[in-house]
Amino acid sequence: MTIRTQEEIVTQVWALRANRGDIFGFREEVLVEALDLDHARQVIAPRHPGEWNQRVDHETHARDYLRFAIGKILDHRGSSASRSVDKLSELAWLLGRDDVVAAMEHAGYTMYGAPKVKAFAGGFGWPFHDDLDGDDGLALARMAEGQQCDPQGCERGCAD
């Protein structure tokens, strides 16, 4: 998988800041972790290198974060689910998958971002609800279609 260059990542951080497209810094967090210390110093000012943590395996991080995001959707966690969508979108960009970013932008944000997360998983060819057991798999599939998790009614907050 192709990862963006350090210079592209720094430029993306500055663009997010200039456009105020990342008010809470969730997208920037993904990007800054992808930078080496020299490039990170261009966008942040760590007091000393011991405070710096660089992530190098972005594909594994994206797979793990996908599972985390699915959990937030199933748990009906509005803010956490929204943050997960932002981070997954930035991970797709970081991994050079502009097609996945576009698919996520095109998908609606209903049911805690389930359609967007499904677009992310599908774009990479990774499981979305296939590896979930029973009711969770059915609930997630329904939510990704913009429907409430339970056809009999949801007690946790989602609605058609």
C-alpha cells in the first residue's frame, strides 16, 4: 500500500488548519503520527523527542481502527462514531486511497456514520459486518443502509 510522503502529510496538516476542517484535531492526530520527528517539528513543538510517538504500520492501524469504529456504531456512540469516521477518512488519504475518501464523502452520514465506514471497508476490500456474529452483523448491515439497528425498534437511540 502506498503511503503519502512526509511533505504531503505536512501540507495536509497545514491545509486542515487553514480550512478549519478539523476543529477538534482528530484528523490531524492521524497525520502527525505518520510523520518522522523532523517533519513533525514542522507542525508541532514536542518538548523533547521522548514525547514523540511515530506510527509506522498504517495499514494495521487502519484495520484495527475500522474494528473500533464498528464498535462505536453498534454502541450508538454519536461523538465517538463521528470521530472514527474522520480518522478513517484521513487514514484512507494517508494510505493513498483517494477513491476511498471520495466514496466516504459520497456516502451519507446516517446511523452513526455506518454508510461511510462501510464505504471505507469496501474500498479496501476488508470485512465490514461479515465477521460479526448474529444480531450485531444484522444490525450493522441495516445501519449501513440507513435503517435503525432493529426492525422492531431501537431502544438506544437510532431511528429510521
